[in-house]
Amino acid sequence: MRNLMILAAVLAGLGTYMAQMADKMSPVPATASASPQKAPAQTVAQASGRSLDIPRDARGHFQTDGRIEGQRVNFMIDTGASLVALNEKSAARFGFRPSRSDYNSTVTTANGTIKAARTRLAMIELGGLVVRDVDAVVLPDEALSENLLGLSFLSKLKRFEYANGKMVLEQ
């Protein structure tokens, strides 16, 4: 439990630091409000494909709702995660309940190594973006409080980038 608390503190500090660095890299428009609010993710149609702009939340993270097997799942975009990572509670909503013997993969996190259950998701939908056949892992709820949208999803997009205070995903 102590290690989890240390991990949470490190991640919160890192998130705050990264948000401050991002603010320094991009100018804030004069019309921006003084208090940050969580804005809904918006899908923007483009001639070359579909694009999703995800604003930073109050913590400086990029949160968005998606769907797996028709079930709503909240994700935090994590460009440092190799795979999509789900907690057990979220995975159970779309019918994946790994047994203890399924936790046979070892993943390295900021808090050290942990056992994970590998799976493959048929489809993840985010706004108007649809990505099929996505590698993922399920971690115990106590090891993962937020679902992470990692590179196994992001790398199947045309591009993803941080621009003008938003995470831009394009298919």
C-alpha cells in the first residue's frame, strides 16, 4: 500500500510538472478562463480523415471517454504506455474477467513490476475514431486506478500530437 501511495504521489507530481512545461511551450489565448474546467472531447471532421481534440483536464492530463464492446470506458491518454491498460472493474464491464492464472505477464510500471493478464480487444471507439485488434493488459484494480490508452492504440492512428494545449488524434 505504501508503494501505491508513493506511485500516486510521483504520478501526480509528474503530471503537474508536465502540465506546467506544456503551458510554457504553447501560448495561452487571452480568452482562456482562469479556472480550468474539464471540457468534453470533441470530434472534428477533416477532409483527410477523422480527428479528435482532447483538452487537458484540471490535473494536466488528457482524459476521454471511449467504448469497448459497446461499454463506456474512461481513458487517460498515456504516450509512455506500450499497451492499453485496463483495471479489472472496467474489463469486467465488457465481459473479460481474468482468473488468477491469467496474470502471467510481467509489466514494468513506475512503481516496479506487476503481473498482468494480456488480452486483445476487437475494437476501441473514441469519438469517431475506431481502431480494431488492439493489444491490451488487465491489471488489478489496486494497481491501476485509471485506464490507460497506450501506444497499442495510438500507433494505429495516422498521427497523434500535442498541439495548442490539446492532444490531437487523427485517423
